[in-house]
Amino acid sequence: MDDSHYMRLALEQAGRALAAGEVPVGAVVVKDGAVIASGHNAPVGTHDPSAHAEIAALRQAAALLGNYRLDGCTLYVTLEPCSMCAGAMLHARLDRVVYGAADPKTGAAGSVVDLFANAQLNHQTKVTGGVLDSECAGMLGGFFKQRREQDRAVAQPLRDDALRTPQERFENLPGYPWKPHYVSDLPSLAGLRMHYLDEGRADAKRTWLCLHGNPAWSYLYRKMIPVFLEAGDRVVAPDMIGFGKSDKPKKDAAHSFSWHRQVLLEFVERLDLRNVILVVQDWGGILGLTLPMEAPGRYDGLLVMNTTLATGDAALSPGFLAWRAMCAKNPEFDVARLFARGNPQMSEAECAAYNAPFPDRGHRAALRMFPPMVPEHADSDGAAISQVAREFWSTQWAGRSFMAVGVQDPVLGPPAMQALRESIKGCPEPMLVEQGGHFVQEHGEEIARAAVGYFRR
């Protein structure tokens, strides 16, 4: 086999680095036509400045052969080696080094210096560069472009009519280790900054798009995300504007059904999400269930929990009307206490994490607006599009569906979910979570494992 074949294997390793948030560099070691070792960049995750792809592959090969001398071996790496890695390669006495993209900043095979060309060294390693250079450089270029975009988003100026929750309120939250991502260039955002989680490989077989409700945020999915990632899938979980780490308009009137829906539509297009399993609960479903009909080819499945389609042609449940009345009477209600009351198994710190985005009244416009925003009448904003969505789910939906119901939910429990199930073509009997309430994701690990198994079949 030629050099291109082995370089593609190195590119696969680079993809693993990319999925872990590392600079995407990968390497493989080949001896007698067989790959005997592989490695990818991991200095960030391991806190090890020497954890370059080449070093990882060299260590693995030496351990396998029982000798730090790697005579007869060729190392393939997607980026020109730096001086540290070049020195290790020469010390290992590799026969050849084959690299993909040149590195004009730190390359030690000719771009900055050429250690391999030093005739005074007691071993000479042959070097071949430029193998699949466009593919290798493309992966690196895409990574650094995304990083620049993220840096710009993080530095995005705050609009005068919005607030941004101080970052220190999100430090050391239990069970929420994932790094933030931001987008601010969606047309509908008009400069507002929207936060989202994006974990797992971009080319994963499935992408779980997790949409939260009110008054939650992406923290709601912390028990489900690890299960999805363990299955080798990608997880994307945005914070809607007004929630979580996203910007929060000061005025209640900034929020509307149509605007939030448009933001989500643009967000899916912006990330070019495909093979999506839509994961929804509460407002995540009220809004999210209207998305797939706009681009049905992007969606393969639905995981639906304690939500509804608010079509305006059916009376809202007594449980919801009671919730709406409570919110109107007590607009400063304690979010942590709300979660604690329905989830006695949660720790005090977990409950407090739901309060983190809302340090004061000014940050709570979305919490005040979302209850009255639920479409109640035929002419309510969102009612007509929800009716179209109901028809889509009833007659056109071609994907698979999995329903989980928190039985203790007084607002969107079994009766509401049974009515919704009847509107979803081919939706099987639901998984009943007997101890689960409205925020059934607090029992999310068991739901996620059942859903992963279901969608694998």
C-alpha cells in the first residue's frame, strides 16, 4: 500500500484529537506493511506538553516491540514534526518520516529548521512531505477557523438592551464539565450571543439535539449527555436566548414564539446538523416539534419527554394554567426550590445550578414571558405553525420516535403525553418513569440508555 493509505489512517487519528478539542494532528507507525501503533494530540486533556501525536505513537510502538529503537519503521503524521518530535524520531532511529501539511511556524523538517538534514547526527532518517497535504491542512485550517470564530463570539460586545450572566456563577457546577461554545452571527440574533454545548465527533453517526424548557437550560441534560457520548455520538445542546449562558434581553417584549423558533432554525442550519435525533421537553418541544418539517432530511429520530404541541385549538391543561398563574403571582420564584420540590434526589448544589443564570430580576425576562407565550388561542403567535407541525408528525414523519414520560408531572404528565403520542406517526408505547416529574431528565441516565438502545436497533 502507498503512503496515502497510511496517511488516511493518521487523519483518522487526527479526527479523534479534533473530537476531544485538541489541535487535530494524528500519527501512525508502520512496520513491514502493518500499523503497529497510533496516536493523536492530547496535550490539553493530559496537561502534558510532550503529548503530541508522534510521541504517543512512538511510545506505543516501542512498548509493543520491546525496544526504544524502531529500526525498520515508518512514522506517518498529518503535520510536519516540531523540533521535540523530530528529535525523538531521530533518537528512535526511524527509517522514514512521512508528513502531510507543512508547519511554517514550528516545522523542523524544513519549514523553520531541518533537523533531519544535519549530517553530523549519527542517524539519518528519510523524510517525505506533502502527502495528502490539502486534506491534512484542511482539517487544521477548519479547527483554527472555528477557534477564531469562538474567540470572536466570546469577545462579542454586549448589546445595550441585554444582560450577560457573570461567568463566575457557572464555575464548579456539579456534573457539567463541558466547554462553552458561542454563536452571535445568526441573522435573528442581531448581535446577541447564544451559548451551546457541542460534544463528540462532528462526523458521528448520530447527533442528539437537546432542547431545554423553562426555567431550565442545558444543565438539564447533564445526566444524558455522557450516555450519548459513550455511544460514540455527538451532542449539541443550546441555551435559548434568555436562559443559561446565553445573553438575556432586558425587556420582556423581546421574547416571542416566532423569534425563538427562527433562532433555532438558523442555529440548526448554521451548524449544518444532520442525522439528528431531536430531544425535547417542555418548551424544547413546544418550539422544537415545529422544526423538523422545515428540513425533514436532517432528522432521523425523536426523543420526546413531557411536552406538548400548543396548537391553540385545544384548552390548556388545568396543571399548566395553575403554573402560569403561579408565575404571574410570584415572578421572582426560586428556581432552585422548584427543582428541589419535584426532585428530592437532587443535591442542594444541583438545584442551585439551575439558579445560576438568573442572579437578579433583570436577568429573568424570559422566565416571566414564557408562560404567557404558550399559544392558547387560534390567533396566538405560534398556534398556526404548531397546527402545521401536528399535521407533519401525524402524516409525514418518516423517522423513529421514543417517548419517555415523568409520571409525577402535574402539568404535562401521562394524559398530555398520550394525546401527543396519538399525533406522532408510529410512536410506540412510552417509557414510564414512575418517580419522574416534569423535569424527567433528572432521571435521564436510564432514559438515555433506553433511547440509545432503541435507536441502535
